[in-house]
Amino acid sequence: MNVPFEFHVVGKTTNEMALLDSGAMENFLDEEVWQRLHIGRVKLPKPLTVHNVDGTENHTGKVEYYCWLKIYYQKRMARMKFYLTSLGGDSFILGYPFLYIFNLSVDWRKARLLEGNVQLETVPFQRADRRVEECQQEARQLTKELTLEMEVWVRRSTVAQQWAWEAHRENEAPTLPLEY
């Protein structure tokens, strides 16, 4: 079943179509659509092999990149990975992760969603990716045990954590200019 949706990219909104596919174990975005929409992407540490429905390996080879997108449905939002590959005639595939999170109500006879429309939008990827890199670098410096091959992931920083960090920084001895 194909689902129409609005896709919000910085500065514009486009109308797109996504294939709902309960057999797809991930969400996918066609590489040509990715280029057209100018979405950020993240390189996978290890390329993934993707198989088509008939069991053959996807003709574009291994998947090397993914992007994060926000999905809105039924007044809920989820950030989800979309793996970039050639999808033939489809632009997006909303797979099992999407179906699991939102637990859709579908009128299969009329081929439409019953409880509202789907919307997708880009995640401020460059800023988030830069922040992850900064946190990983700081963690490596602090522990001195982590190598570049090891990754450190920060789930999120809360207001309380930010206040604690600022209080800690305020307690550090101030440095005076040399002329004093």
C-alpha cells in the first residue's frame, strides 16, 4: 500500500509517496530522492547487504549511508533511521520499525490510513552529528582508554545535567590575567 505524505525540508514542503512494507525490516529512502531533497546523511561503520523481496542482493550493492528523519503520526513523533539505497520505483519504504512504533489503523479495502496523515521532516543532522563528535572526542580525552575505532553515544543531555555542568564550571578557580 502506498501512503501519501508531506515531507518538510528546510525552506520547502514536498508531497511524496511511501510504500508500507511489513516485510521490510528497516525504513529505506531512495538515493535519487535523497539527492533531490538535499538531506544530510551518516556513513555506516560497516556497509550492510540489502536483499530484495525475491532474495537477490540489491543491484546497487551494499548500503553505506543512512539518514535520520522525524516522522509524525497521530500527534506523536519518532526519529527513525532511513537507509539509503536504490528502490526502483519507490521513493520511501516505511518498514517494520515505523509500523511497530505507530501501530497503524488501516482500511485495507480503501487503501488508506484511518487516523490521520503521516508527515516526515529532516532532523537538524549537521548540528547533532557535530555534537556527537564533540562528545566522543571529550570522552576519549577524559578516559584515555577509548580508541578512534570505539564509539561513545550520548543519549541526551537534560536541563539538570546542563545545570550541574555549569555549576561545576563555575566552581573552577578563575584565571586572572598576567597583569594582575
